[in-house]
Amino acid sequence: MSAEWKAGICGCCINASTCMDHIFCTPCMVSRHWMAVDDQRDTCSAPICCAAYCFGPFILLLTRRKIVEKYNIDEGCIGSLCKCFCCGGLLMCQHHYELTAQGTWPGGQLCEKQPPM
């Protein structure tokens, strides 16, 4: 049985501090999402951060596909591809919210240092 995303693409307004982290620390937040999918909460990986800096949309796509597969979310590869290249910033907030809702808080870089209650 397929699941849906816990928040829509425009769910970035759910938490302002998370949104700020994604705006100012994009590569590190992509790294935190990647690590959270592998059940490593509140962890940033320097190699993944560097890869996200150099190959942003591609690493974002790989991260999104990992989330889709892990939580059995109903979204095809083409849909993920189009979204990652057209609205990557919004998707990062969606990833963060999904991982947090699934019990694997990715952590924050600047603004959000404690998991939401």
C-alpha cells in the first residue's frame, strides 16, 4: 500500500526556523536528510555536503528517491525528477517535515537545534 507525503510541496511555511536553515545552509541540510534516511539522526556528512554543493539537484533527486522508497510514498521517478529541478528548495522543507514526522529528525544547522515537540 502506497503512502502520501505528510506535507505538500508548499509546506515550507510549517516551521520558519526549518525554512531558514534550508535557505542559508542548503548543501548541509541535504546531507542531513540523506543521513536521516539511513537512520542517522541529527548528523551532517562532509562528503555528502560537498557533493550537494557541487551537484545539488542530482543529490536532491537521489535523496528524494531514498525517502520515497523507504516510506513507500506514491511518486514516480519522472515526477521526482521534474520537482527536483523546478522547485528544489520547497522539496527540501517537504523532506525535512516527512523525516521528522516519520520519527527521524534530520537536525538543523543554524536556527533549529531541537527537534519539534
